[in-house]
Amino acid sequence: MSEHTREAMEYDVVIVGAGPAGLSAAIRLKQLDSELDVVVLEKGSEVGAHILSGAVLDPCGLNALIPDWKEKGAPLNVPVKDDNFYMLGEVGKIRIPNWPMPPLMNNHGNYIVSMGNVCRWMAEQAEELGVEVFPGMSCSELVYADDGSVKGVVAGEFGKNADGTPGPGYEPGMELHGKYVFLGEGVRGSLSKEVIEKFDLSNGKEPQKYGLGMKEIWEIDPAKHKEGSVTHTMGWPLGSNAGGGSFIYHLDNNQVYVGFVVHLNYENPHLYPYMEFQRFKHHPMVKELLDGGKRVAYGARAISEGGYQSMPKMVAPGVALLGCSVGMVNVPRIKGNHNAMLSGKAAAEAAYAAIKDGRAADELSDYEADVREGAIGQDLMKVRNVKPLWSKRGLLASLTVGGFDMWTNTLGFSALGTLGHGKSDAEATGKASKFAPIDYPKPDGKLSFDRLTNVSFAATNHEESQPAHLKLKDEAIPVAVNLPKYGGPSARYCPAGVYEFVKDEKGDDKFVINFQNCVHCKTCDIKDPSQNINWTVPQGGDGPNYPNM
Ligand SMILES: Cc1cc2nc3c(=O)[nH]c(=O)nc-3n(C[C@H](O)[C@H](O)[C@H](O)COP(=O)(O)OP(=O)(O)OC[C@H]3O[C@@H](n4cnc5c(N)ncnc54)[C@H](O)[C@@H]3O)c2cc1C
């Protein structure tokens, strides 16, 4: 590629990812000093195209960043009016009353939002302040200085052939250099993964844990719609096979977000998270709500669940990890957007102070201290034992002992200390021979849909002539190890049908990667039991095109 030289552009701060974390950092930097040069690079075709957290938003992050967000027209239009928790059986349900729940579980004062639309609005605010926001720009490589510090990123490389060589319209992209580089890539970011490994940032921390979140938007019968209503369920259909649960949020315009999260530490490799989600919609409570309605969008994304004890060190020379690149989701609340915003703000304040002092390319340790000791750390500390209790002792222990621990932590002490998570989600996967296969009912095409039909509602698109962005470290492992030992779980854990085992013309097993279907959820990178799949960014603009998820 020697004939293809890359131009370089210099900034004060280069920000990867136009999610709530990256955009908050950009806005805060320009609020502090309008002269700073700040750029935000986003792989989605537009800001919001890859944002899937349709969402109950705790506005504390936005209040801190843009206190007059209401006057500025932020799309927070649906306040939460009622909060319901149910434990589901196959046909019945038990309502868990709100009164024993610790106050932090209360959604009063929160809003049901499309985070895609919130991010679109935040990008407008950033641009008005002078931030350069470039969607359709995947950051595919980190650039290091001679002293090993992170100096920038490569963005905007387009037009490779399937074998990785430059194609006819090849564009080498640019290097964007910054005094500091912020990685706001969200959960399991590809550059963040490299930084965590290179600088050994997880040393001494618990492994990060994840869930797979799948979501559909439904338009339902107006007579059944209850704007502002929030429902969470646990129990059926997962039972003891896996942790997880559902969410049903009624936004405006007769639309409902129906979502389902499966914790990725499940052992039984026959489990098929997507089909669990489809089956869930046949529960009488959900069926009654959705009957006569229409599914208008589908998407999936991993969610970080490790909490306080899994947060890696978040700074290294020249670079800081923001939001869910670190993993800042409060698991029992299923909320991370507020912490993503607060982390962006904190990183911006640390970088501003450093640049003012003439510093560059060092560790922003004030940012790390702010996250661990400030509002984010306090939010995550109170709930740190819920996930380990659920993983090791089951749902009931997590509800009772975990609920008690949340209460005592709210009052300022914990009887349990800090529990560990143990294995990574990949290591938790058991051998196929130890478990019976699970028989899933066929989708009916009204409430439940086959996977590929649903993927068409994610409007995902990848230029087919480029190399697959899902890279195998060893091409032999899927058929030689994962198929015989784990029953080929990628064919089931991927919510977009990217992976298949088929027979070739000789009747031998063959592994196929349909990378065009990928919705960028990152589950394969997390759950592959052999840790053989590396999710890398495809060229900019590829991937899902979510409307108002
Ligand atoms: C199903 C589900 C439901 C959820 N529900 C809620 C909820 O109700 N309330 C709540 O508060 N939180 C919720 N969350 C959690 C919330 O989504 C995250 O905490 C939040 O998105 C983290 O924000 P972020 O900015 O760190 O990352 P993200 O929102 O993931 O944004 C990252 C951005 O960076 C871009 N990007 C990534 N890598 C690159 C690259 N290399 N180059 C260029 N661009 C890149 C991505 O395309 C994306 O736009 C939910 C999550 C899921 C999966």
C-alpha cells in the first residue's frame, strides 16, 4: 500500500463514536473553550444509525451537561408515568410490588426516549458549538507515537477488495491526531479492546460481563397504548437456562419498545437467545398487547453488565475510554446512558485542564478518579453485587439478597463487600454433550418472526466486495473445535444469522460468515467459546440503519 499515503490532520481532542459518551465529551470541551479543535468520528451512516438503547433515560447526565435542554428542544417528550415489575410463568404472572424496591429502582423523573434521536439532537448541539462531526467514518486503526502513547486514529479507509488489497476506488483514509484520543465506542469497542490489551488495563479487575439485548419497535392498537408506561419482566421463558428479562416501554405515537436481554454467561450452548425473545412475545400478557399491531423495526446490541468491579483502568498515555467502552451500565436499572454522558463530561474537563497546563499525550488520571469516586462510581457501587448474585445463586437470590444489599448500600454500608464474577462469558459456555437441545416453536409470522426476516427490519447493509470484518484468528477452529465440542453455538447466539454451518459438496462441514447481515452487536466477539472471532470495523456507513431506536 506504499503508493497510498495518508494525510494527517491535527486536533486537540479526537473522539471516536457519536454515542452519548462521545458527544457529551465534545459538547463539554467546546463549552469550556470554544477555541479547542474537536472532532467526532462515527461509523454509522448518520449519527444515531447504530444507537439501539431505546430507552428509559435518567436525565441526570443531560442536566449536568446542558441544564436548559428543555428550552433547547431535546427530544425527551415522554415522562415515565408508571413502573411495573412482573415475574412470569409460562401462562401466568406475579406482580412484584414497587414498595420493597430500593429508591434507585424508581423511574419517577425519567423519560422514555429514542436514544438515536437524542444523539441526533446532541450532535446538532455539538455542531452549533463548532465541533466537527463526521458520520460514515469508521476508525479502523490506532496511531501510536514513538514513545508508545496513542497519538490518533485512522478513519475513512474505503474500497478494499475482498482479499484486503486496495480496490479500484480505494481511499486510504486519513490520520487524525490529537493531544488526547477519546474512545467512546460503546460496549466491546474494537479499538478499546486493543488499548485494554496493549496497556493491560484490566489487570486486577474482574472480567467484563455482558448481555445480549434484542429489541423491536411495535405500532400497536391505540386502545391498548399507555404512553409513559414501563414494564420489566423476569422468569419465563428463560427459567434456569439463563439470566435476563424483558422490557416494554410505551413511547408516543402508539409505539412500544419491546426488548429482551439474555445474560451471555449462559452454559447451555443449545440456547438460542433470539428464539427466546420470539417465544417471550407469546406470553399471554405480551400477546394481548401486541395482537393486531405491527413490528416496524428490529435490532440487537450487547450491553455491559460487569459493573463497578469490572471497569478496567480507563486511561493510558494519550487515550481515555468513555462510557460503555469501560462498561458503566447499572444492571438492575438497565441504564447506562446517564453514566455515559457523565463520563464524557468528566473526560472533557480533565482534558481541558491538561491542555491548559500545556500537557498532551499523558494519562488523564483526574478523569479516572472522577469516574470512580464521583456520581458514576456511587451509582455503580450500590448495585455491584446484583449481577454476581444472579450468576452464582440465581434469580431469587439476586432479587432477595441483591435487593437487601442495594438497600444497605443506599444507606451507606454493605454486608457482602464486593463479590466477584468469576469466569468470562466465553469461558462459561459448557460442552454441548452435557445439555439437552432446546426445542423452539416455529415463529408464527404475526407475533414472532424468523431471524432473517427480522434482520431486514434493521436495514443493515455492508458493501459485499470488501473483506469480512469478522476475522477468524484460526480458520479451522469453528469446524474442528466449536462444532463438535459446543454444537456450533455461533449459529444461535448471533441475533442476525451471520454464522452458519453447512455441508460442502463433499458432505463435509463448512463454516460460513454472512457478514452482510451483521448488526454490530459484538456478541460473537464476546461469546465465542474459543475467543477466535475478532469483530473489526467495516468501512464507514456500513451496518444497521436504525430509525428511532
Ligand atoms: C437493549 C439495550 C437496552 C438498553 N436500555 C437502556 C435504557 O433503557 N436506559 C439506559 O440508560 N441505558 C440503556 N442501555 C445501555 C446504553 O445503551 C449504554 O449504556 C449506552 O449506549 C452507552 O453509551 P456509549 O456512548 O458509551 O456507547 P454507544 O451508545 O454504543 O455509542 C457508541 C457509538 O460509537 C460508534 N462507534 C463504535 N466504534 C466505532 C469506531 N471504531 N469508529 C467509529 N465509530 C464507532 C457506534 O457506531 C456508536 O454510534 C441499553 C442497552 C441495550 C443494548
